[in-house]
Amino acid sequence: MDSNILLEELQSIFRDILDQPDLVLTRGSNANNVEDWDSLAHINLVTAIEKRYKIKFALGELQELKDVGDMIDLIQVKLAAK
Amino acid sequence: MNEYRWSDIHLGLKHEFEATFSAEDANAFAALSGDVNPLHVDEAYAIDAGFPGPVLFGMLTSSLYSRLAGVYLPGKYALLQGIDLDFSSPVHAGDVLHVAGEVVFMNEAYERFEIKATIRKADRKLVSKAMIRVGFHGK
């Protein structure tokens, strides 16, 4: 899946989970520069992404992610392996 | 009380139980929550509004979802993280409520699972349905 489409879809998921309808997500977005992206919200985001794309993350994979761009890359790897 | 840990949880794991609330329970809930809406505590008002008696608070009957997670699924080590809840029909004091929940999603990375749960009356009429997100404490 194209990374720009993925970013757009993730933006929709983030807006819903974080209750920020105007949130603009970029590849550089991370928990430090997105308001209310705390640990519980993070679990909710990961869960929503797993459901949306029918993929599973390992804890180690998630711990290596620095930002949304890394998440997009990981999702693409997971989707390609399906 | 169950003492399930993450390794005990699997898709399809179920639990169910029954419960009943009294008018005294509703009054106690009104006092605790401060929700003194007459539909829930004033019989004459509720009848005038078209109900056979005071309607039990939705949040009171929904407290059974807390019991489902905290006592049964997974029980002792539960850490309730969220509930999406919809109400479908009113409940009155004395109604027997049947609570049922089933594990429908597991997040391996963060060891959190989701329970699809319902509360139904004795005639199987749906009272409410919920998606409950539960993790663990005390690992």
C-alpha cells in the first residue's frame, strides 16, 4: 500500500482515538509532538491499527519505532508479508 | 474470583452470570453519583412518563461489566482500560439480568484483550452491549 495513503488512513485513526478532528499527522509525528499521545492512547492506537490492517505487532517491533514514519514502514512490511 | 493471567486468555473464552438490582440499590446509586433524575427514583414521575416504574440507571446496570472484568474475565489481576457502551432497553428493579462476555480480540504486544459483552433480561431482550478493553496489573 502506498505510504501516502497509509499516512492518510493513520491520520483518520489518530484523529478518532485522540479525539482531535483537526490533527495533521506527518511521518515525523511522535508521542512528544502530538498532544495526548500517552501510554494508554498508544495502546489504543496500536490496537486500532492491528484491527484495521489485520496484522499483529510484537512488543520489540513497537519499541523500536521513533515516529509515525517508522510505523508506516513497519505496516508496509507486515502487509507485504501477508 | 478468577485469577487469570495473560497466558490463560484465549479467543472465545467466555463467562456469564446473573444479577438483580433493587429500588434501594437505585437510591444508593443516586446518592453516590448525585444523579437524582426523577425517572430513576420517583415512582409517580416514572409512571407518568410511561414506564411501569422507575428506570434503573444505565450506569448502575452497566456496573455489571465492571464485575465481569474484575471478578471473572480475567478476575483478580484485571486493569479496566475502557468500555464502549450502548443502551438498548430500560430495566426495572427486580429484573433478572443475564451478563455474558467473550474474548474477541487479543493485543499480544501489550497483553490487552477485548471482551464483547451483553446484558439481557430473562426474556433475552437486550439491555445493553459493550466492548470492554482489559489489561493486567501486578505482573
